[in-house]
Amino acid sequence: MSSTVIGLDIGATGIRAAEITKGPRGTHLRRFAFAPLAEGTLSAGRVLDADALASALRELWSRGKFSSKQVALGLGDDSVVVRQLDLDWMPEDHFRQALRYQVADVVPLPVDEANLDHILLDDLEVVDAESGETRRVARILLVAAPRDLVDGMVRAVESAGLRVVRADLAPLALIRASSGGSTTRATGGTGGTEAIVDIGAETVTTTVHRDGRPIFVRFLPGLGGASLTRALQNEFDWTFDEAERTKRASGLLASARHPDDPAPLEHPAQHLLTDLAVELVDEVRATLAFSLDTYDEPSAQLDRVVLTGGGAHLGGLAHLTETVLGVPVVQLDQPTGLRGRGRSPIAQDAAGVSVLATGLALGGVA
């Protein structure tokens, strides 16, 4: 059986898969493919039409000519709970056995109906404020996903003839894609503190990490690119496709864009888009302020913000984000450290949203 694992990103409007190879000359994106999903196939990460998803996956594999049917599946929507916690330290095997009982009171769903996992962030000693006693704790990033959501997705994927060998939290895959490394405890790197803002069709995901060490994850449902399109559709009585084309062509008002950007096409839609984009960025700003104040040192400063996902291509959004947040903003269309895309053709409209799929694939590259 092939040891190659294909990164599989199943989104609300399409599915993307990436195959990664690593050799003496670096890591390469060998194959990548995209296939659209019919409306109503998924809702909030749950499979509503398993047959439609399986059919799209078979089409995707036919297009991509992938060398393996082993896949790493990405999980990332607001039904997945991600929390940073300090729990009493135990040896790893005992810790895993006790985890379900330790987090039962902090997970907002029955733990018996959830798939639980964790990442060890730190091993430290803390002083109790009342007793003054010192105790050893494990600082973890807890991930809890509804079992029916995960099982439904796995069944649909495997009905297409694929084999799910790993279910990975999408924000962790984005960290790998941005840093070119693994999501492990910080080892003294110089990358600093980075926020990755992934703007999908239905959800904005904000992930903060330092040198590849995750600190905070938050899902913001209802703020994705499709919500902007629907707002235009309702305001101007357009079809969804008409609103989407106008959104891409016009972007934000000139006042929200960098002075060196080409003058955008003037259109009344720009006023509404700009207002909505300001709301989106302000929500991200509040989320980042909360994460740094709550989960990190109060003096921590953000070094940069990375925008990715299909919605990140909205004209003027990167400059608006940089203006509001006051830190450098870059757009990530290709994972860091990849030397090329190989020989497989990649559709132009899909090339800019391959980051998550490739980050998932990177998790299986030694």
C-alpha cells in the first residue's frame, strides 16, 4: 500500500486535494485538483447528500490522477470546539485515558458523543493564588468534534473508494502551510507571533500561533465570502452568480485600498462591500485582542497577519486589514517552502485556495 497521504479539503462550495512529495531538493506540490460541490451537499460541516459528495470525490480523483487513495481529512467549522486548557499533569498514557473526564465540564457537548484529541503546548509549574502551592500542569489545545459529524464525513469519503487515515484540525494544517513546519511546541524559532485568517465561503477561521506553536483558534460562522455575495444579491436583486462576478470585479472602495493599487471599477456595490468588509475585519480585530489577552502574555504583540482562503482575494481587503490591525498583512496563496506544483494542471480559480489541502498533506510528510 502506498504511504502517500493526500490532503483533502472539503468546503461548502468545492473540494480540493493535494499530493505532496519530499526529496533532497525540497518539498514539492506534485498534484492538485479542484471539483465544485452542488449547493446543499454540506451544511455547517455536516454531510447532507453523501451520494453527491462521493460523486464529486470520484470526479476529483479522476481529474487529479493522484497516486494514492489514502487521505488526510480537514475539520474546521464552529461545531468543532477548540480550547486552551491547563490540566493536572500525568504521564501521557494516563493523561489520554483521563482526558474525557477532565474536560467534561468545559466542553459544550456530551463527551460521550465527541471525538476528543489534544496537542501538548507546554509542561509547566503554576502557583495557586489562594494556597500558594505549586503544581505541575499540562497546557494543551483541546479539540472536540461531534462524533456524528466526523463519522458522517468519513463514511461519505470512504464510499467514494478512499481511505481516511487521519482527521486533522484545519487551523493546524494552515499553520503548517504558513510556517512550512509542524504544529509542535516552540523551539526558539524566529517566526514570531502570527495570526492566520482563513476566509472561506461560510466561515472565517482565526488561528494564532508562535513559531508553529498554536495558541488560539476561533471559528466565526456567517462571515465568509458567500455572505458578502448574498448581501449583494439581496440588495441589488441579482442572481448569486451575478453578485459573485460583481464582487470579484469591483472589490472595495478606492479609499479602503492601497494608494498604489489599480483604480477599481466604480460600482454602487462597492459601498456595501466596504461596509461589510469593515465589519468582518473589526470582528477579527476583537478576536485577536481577546486571544492575546486571554491565552498569552499581556505584553504579547502580533508580528504579522496572513490572509488565505477564497474570500481573501477581495480587492482591497488586505490593505484594509493592515490599516485596522496596524500590523503587516500578507496574502498566502501557496504554502511556504513548496518548490513547485508538479506537472498536473491546476485551474486558475482553484490555485489560490490550495493552501489548506496542501497543509493537510504536509502533516504526513516526514
